Amino acid sequence: MENDNTLEHLLKIEAQAAALVNDAQAEADRRIHENEENNRKTYEERYRVETQKRESAFRKEKEKIKEQYQKMLEDYRNGISTAKTDVEKFSALFNEYVSNTQ
């Protein structure tokens, strides 16, 4: 009978140990999930902030380049509209070129 009591006692201890292991695993799983969730949120926030910074810098640079392009185009148009055409000089150069290529 004493062996039966000892065996029962050992089975109870084993059941308690199994329960502790299960509880510990559940707690570890909860903490892992919580940490993963916090890390994901932190990553997403950092990603959002960095994306906004880069998007803003891109827009500013794009606007700056657009303004430079418009200025260069305006200067080019002004240069063309104010340029004098010398038809006589052009004809002379053209005739000289044509006569030298034959």
C-alpha cells in the first residue's frame, strides 16, 4: 500500500509539473506575441515617419527642379524671340558650304 501512495504522490507531482510547464509555455507565447506586436507597431510608425520625410523631400526637390526648368524654358524663349535673323549672312554661309561640298 505504501508503494501505491508513493506512486500516487509522484503522479500528482508530475501533473503539477506538467501544469507549470504548460503555464510557463502559455506565458512565454503571450510575451512573444506581445513583443512581436510592439515591434510591428514600432516598425510601422518608423516606416510611416521616414516615408513622410522622404515624400516631402521628394516633392520639394521636384518643385525646385520644375521651377528651374520653367526659368530655363522662359530664358530660352526670350532668347529666341529677341534673336535677330541675318538672312544675308545665312545665305552666304549656306552657299559657301554647298560650294565646298561639291
